[in-house]
Amino acid sequence: MARLTARFWVDAYLARLSVYDIPAFVVAHGDDTGGAVLVKLATLDGQAVLFQRSFDLMSGERRWVELTSGEERDVDDTVTRQRGFDPDLWVIEVEDRQGRHLLDAEGLE
């Protein structure tokens, strides 16, 4: 099965969020073809959750998992560290008081 480029997935994700009026921004533009993507969900109350794609060795599936959560500044520190390890990393920030990120929606999982 062919994999989507990172840029294509990010553009589709941002478009899907805009349909639901969920603000989202590209905080770090990674490699267009193969960059990994982190999604930070800020609930605008000082809290945040950081998601990353993970590969399940047992099933062979890719799924979104929580990398960290808590105070937004602590989550931002994690993002900064991850960007230090991987300069090709994309970082998308989603801002939603209801905690919607749509990563589990069909076509985005």
C-alpha cells in the first residue's frame, strides 16, 4: 500500500479541522515527503496533550497515541526536545476547548 506524503496528510488534516471550525496551525514545517507529525491539542485552559503516530508491531497498524499531557508549557518543552532529535518533524497545534482533535476520525486514523 502506498503511503501518503506528510505534506498531503497535514493539508488534509487541516482541511478536516476547518470543516468543524477547529483552529489549527502548523508550528513546525517538517519534511514534505517523509517527516513525522506531532499534534498538540491545547484546550485553552493551560493544559495540552501531545499525540504521535505509533506503529503497532503486533497488528502492523499505525495509530495515534498520547506522547504526553499536562501543563501546556511542559508539553511545549517535550515538543522542543522532539524537534531537537528530528529536524524533519512536523508540529501541528490544535486549539479546542472541547478537546476535539479528530485524529480518530475515519480517514485520519
